[in-house]
Amino acid sequence: MSRFFLGRLASTLVSLAGVTLIVTLFLNFIPGDPIEVMLGEQAEQVDREALRAAIGLDRSAPEQVWIFVRDLTSGELRTSLPPFQTKVLPRIAEKMPRTILLAVVSVLFAVLLAIPLGVYSARKRGKAGDHAAMLFSLTGVSLPRAWFGPLLILVFVVQLDWLPALGEPGPTTIVLPALTLGLAMMAMLSRMTRASVLDVDREDFVTTARAKGLSERTVVWRHIVRNALIPVITIVGLQFGTLLAGAIVTEKIFNWPGMGTLLLTAIQQRDYNTVRACVLLFTTLYVGVNLLTDLAYGLVDPRVRVGGTAR
């Protein structure tokens, strides 16, 4: 088990190092000279070279990554914007709880709607209710957040005036961003719940429960749904990391003061250190969730530990 854990941990560290290097390379390929963006076209050449050296753009990509990791681990990582006084980690510590709050509320919205919808669809298999529920789910998967968010603003803010679109995080301002972020996850989970309920419904223990004379409500909620939710809960955990990454677009639409807004603002300002730190944090969360899932699978299924992958 220790070899399995060390192997997964090593691959995680390699993934994080690779992501940091790739982000650094992509930042160097962004069109336009960041020095000109910061200083303007009228700046003197000596000032340009001094700022380029201060930011580290005169170094190779591996050297930039090494300096970034060194400053990050020592807690001295500062923004790439003059006068280089603002530390990056406190800014992330301020924004991250708001993004996590948005993601958690979105997951709750998705789960509370998806499970009843999926169970209802399975129980009405082949009927009009099933087709309507699956059409709703398909629509939810297909709608892009960049389109659905403004649509919600147009309906619930502009036309109905029921909810605020912008503002500090609160019970009313989080509703529309959470709906936008959780819609696709809700749609996917409802379809998965439907398929899982149909699979469990064919099991022998369900037939036995019905043969004993239990009510259909008891069979469904005590024997079928309880067992059908096991794979659904696993997917919820895996999708949480994806949801955090998807918050970037949603936060921009609703001006939510979280990590997505911080990342996009840093990209616009060419604040390279903040961009690297944000991307590395998102990657760490995503890879971390997958690592915990692999370890959990390794604990319950020895075949995973032997082969490194499920057989």
C-alpha cells in the first residue's frame, strides 16, 4: 500500500510541476509585450530592461518556474506588478473561501434537484414524464454557462426584479451564480441517477423485497435509491474539482469576488505570479481530489494497488 501511495504522490507532484511549466510557457506566448502594457509605448529602453529583469522575463522558462516555486514555498511570492510589494498568498486566502462557498452551494443545488429528478425519470421509464425529465437534463448539459448566466440576469434581474445580479456574497446574490454553475452538474447527475436506479432495480434483492410484500415506496427509497446513489456520490466528489475550475466564467459574469475574478484580472494585468499561483491551486485541488479517490479505491480493491489501475 505504501508503494501504491508513493507512486500516486509522485505522479501528482510531476503533474503539478508540468502544469506550472506549461502555464509559464503559455504566458510567454501571449500576444503583445507585457512590459509595454505596464510602462506604455513612451518608456525608455533602460526602464524596459530593468522591469523585464525584475519580473524575470529575461530568464528561461525553467528558471522562472524555479524562482516561482522557491518564492511560493517560502511565502514571499509577490505580484509581478510594480512596485512588487503585494504578496500573492494573502490575496488568494481572501478570495478562495468565496469560490469554495459558491462551489458548495452549486453542488447542493445540483444534488437536491438531480436525485429526485433521476429517480422520477427511472420510475416513469418510457413515459412522457421520463422523456420530459431527460430532455430537461439534455438541455442543462448543452447550455454553456456564458449564455445561461446572462439569460438568468435578463429574466430574474431585468424583467422580474426578484434577485440582485451583483454585490457582496450573500443569500440573495449567490442564487443566480449557483444556478449557473450547478446546472450542468445537475443535468449529468440526474441522467446518472436514472441509469443507476434502473440497474439496481434489476437486482435479485430488489425482487426479493417486492416478493416479501413491502410497499413500492419502501422498495424504491430503502433498497433501490440507497444502493443506486453510491456511484453518484463518487462522481459528485470527482466533479467538485471541475466545478471550481468552471467557476472562472461564472464569477466573471456575476462579478463574484472569488478566485475566477482574481485569475482573469491577473491575466489582463499580466500579473504572471498571480496567474501561476491561481492555476497551480486549481490544479492542486483537482489532482488532490483524484488522488484521494485513487487511494480510496486502492483501500477497497486490492487489484487497483497491484496493477496501478483498475482491471
